[in-house]
Amino acid sequence: MGTDKALLETHGRTLLQHVCDVLQPHVSACYLATGSEARYAEIGWPCLLDQVPEAGPLGGLHAALLGSATPWVLLVAVDMPALDGAILDRLMQSVETGDQVVQFGNEDFPEPLCALYHRSVLPAVEAALNRGDRRMISFLGGLKPGAVRWLGSEPKQPGMRSLENVNGPSDWTRWRNAGEPGA
């Protein structure tokens, strides 16, 4: 992106503040996985620092699983400018006994950065990190069969714009030009 995505302005506030505002009513505690250093003190949420250097989002998930006081972690990327509470409700209402991960997409096109992870995935996440595999889906094969609940993410389903992310300047420009929902 060339700049800190969390500080991009949307809806009259930063992307980080937007995501935090959407999350707040849906969770009992909120944390920021900020990599190797505490950042964004102005948000007022505690930071969880990576235990494995340079591990990217998988390192953030690892830190969240280690730091969570609850059995489930809702992991959401900061670069989802259209994120809304309805998509989070859908995730949380979809959990069934035996699930370890609930996420949108499918095995070919997963969306692991707006998903629920049960604390029981921690050993598989650690095994992936120990192998040097930093991909967010790298640990799924280490889970019991049927432990991942896939929620379809067909583009025409209501709320699916919530999962759009902005990875680079062209994505940001395209999203801004399409109009900011809720602005």
C-alpha cells in the first residue's frame, strides 16, 4: 500500500477505528495484534505482540489465541472498509459443536481474515509456524476432519461486500470510486 493501511481514512475515521467500532458490540474483549511492537494507543485497546517474529497474520492469530480469555477468537483484518456487523453475526451464529474454525469461502478461496478460531487450533498453528509456514490456511490440514465450517461467499449474497479488502493502492482507489457504503 505504501502507507499504514490502518490509518487510511474512510467513513470519516481511520480504517482501524472503523473495524474497531464494528467489532465492539460483538465481542466481550477486543485486542489489537500489532506485530512486534505496540501501536495505536489512541484506540485504547490492549496490544498482543507476536511471539514469532515476522510471522504476519498467522503470528497475529497465534498471539490472539495465546492472549484470549475466551475459547473463541474472532480475527478480523484492518483492511476491510465495508465490514459490517451483519457479517460478524453470520459467523457467530454458524458455530456448531465440533467446529474449530468458521470462515467464509471454501478450500480454494478462503477468507481467513474474517473468521472464528477456537483455542484448540493453537497446536496446529504453532506447528505451522515451527515449519516456517506463514500462510493463514497452512494449519488447517492439522485439524480433525470436518473441523472447518465453510460459509459460502458468493458475491451476490447479502453482506458479502463486507469481506472486500484493500491490499494495494489500486484496490483502495477502486473501492473509493465505487462509493463508501455507510458514509
